Amino acid sequence: MRAVKVMSRPVVTVPADATVWSAADILLGARISAAPVVDADGRMIGIVSEADLMNRPELGTVPGRSWLQRLLADEAMLARDYMRSYSHRVTDVMTRDVVTAPETAELKEVASLMQRHGIKRVPIVRDGKVLGIVSRANLLQGLLAREPRPTGGTALDADLRESVWQELRKHPWGSGVGNVVVESGVVHLWGQTRSVSVKEAVRVAIENVPGVKRVASNIVVLPVEALI
């Protein structure tokens, strides 16, 4: 599934000439935590978030620095911090290096960007203009859209039992299952295994067999001494 199928649109944006107060008003009014900042031509030049507007002298929330931090910080760093806290212009407080993705990006690529950069949303951009936003919630919506749906017919228990055995044979850790009983689509498993992880992996494998309604696992996890 591609980003264009799950992205939120239209996108609420903040104009480049906005003040920090108007930016805060836009975020609160739209009930969002961040918005792209766009120039007069509609091209994204940054993104402003709640975090960018938190440390303000008006709120008394500008973080102080210890004498050691002041000693180690260079002038440029101190100047940047001062500007981000005290400037009235959104372009001075916004994040300029924005991680973006094209509309054709696969969702796994977007998820990878979020994990790699520690971010919660990725603007979807074409020719510098924002088409939409993919957030973590959008990824979950995409996941729900791909949830397997029950098929029209119901597999016969005998056929389903054979399908379960075939699935177990695919995995080396499936050999601990001693017996499979299927009743009205519910798969009952018996056997022994060496770890809880193997028991759970068997359950997941069987749950993914088409036609299985539920798995009742009676597999016993052997204690360590029994394995010696």
C-alpha cells in the first residue's frame, strides 16, 4: 500500500509570514500538533509543531542552562536557542530540515522514516508542495484496511486440519505439535515445546491459515530440567 492511499488531506498549513501566536491559533483550531509552513507559492519551507512553541518567555517556560552547559555551548548554539524562544516569527522557530516522502512511497518506507528519525508524521510532497500528511494513526488505518476478511464459504474441518498440518511442516519449530483437532473451524493443538516463544509462534502460524476461526493451544512448555 502506498502513502497516497492513507494520507490525510487537505493539509492545514501555516503561512510563512505568520507569528508564533497565529501559528498556535491554527494548530489549536484544527486540533493538530504540527503543520507545514508554506511560502507565498505554496511550497513547504518547514514545519512547526507544538514542541517548537513550548519554550516561550510569555509562559515562563524558557529552559535555563547550568554554568557547565553555558561554558560548553558555543555562541552560535546560544544564539539559535535564544532566537527560537524569543522570536515572534514562525520562520524562526520552525524546523527547517523536514523529512518528507513522495506519494508513491510504500507504507513500509514511511514507517522506516518515522523510526529512523524519531518523528510522528511525514509530509507527502510533490514538486515542493504538500499533498498530504501520513501520521502514525494513518499507518494504523492502513493496517486495519488490510485486515483479512472472512471468506464467503467455510472450510470443511477435515480440509482445514490438513491445511494446518501443511503449515506446521513449513516451520522447524512446528514439529513439537503432536496432534491437531478441528471442530467447527476451531483448531485444538496438543504437543510439547521447549519455549513459550515457540508455542506462541505456532499459534500465530495457525491463526493465519485461511478458514481458522480460533486456536485453542494445549501445547505444554517443558521445564528446563526436562530438556536435559
